[in-house]
Amino acid sequence: MDKNRIKGAVDQAVGKGKTVAGKVTGDRKLQAEGRAQTGVGKVESAVGKVKDAVRDVLKK
């Protein structure tokens, strides 16, 4: 598993937590930060998946 996939999963989890915390407290800025971090995590996860796929193809 590529390190980008791991970092992406962590970013998604932290972003989700920020989004929920922002909703609970009514902090729109925190909600926006959470959504942004979740998006970054999704992109980073996708990059890791592509790297894994390329690595698998090259091994064959």
C-alpha cells in the first residue's frame, strides 16, 4: 500500500471530524476546513491507488 493512500485516509478522517465538529458548534469556517481536508484526502488516496496500480503492472 502506498503512503499516499494512508495519508489520504488520515486526511479524510480528520476532515470528517472537523466537518462534524463545525456542524455541532456552528463554526462554518471549521466546516469548510473539514470539507477541504476531506477533498484533499480523497485526491491523495486516488494518487496512491494509481501508484499502486502502476507498481503492480510493472511487477508483471
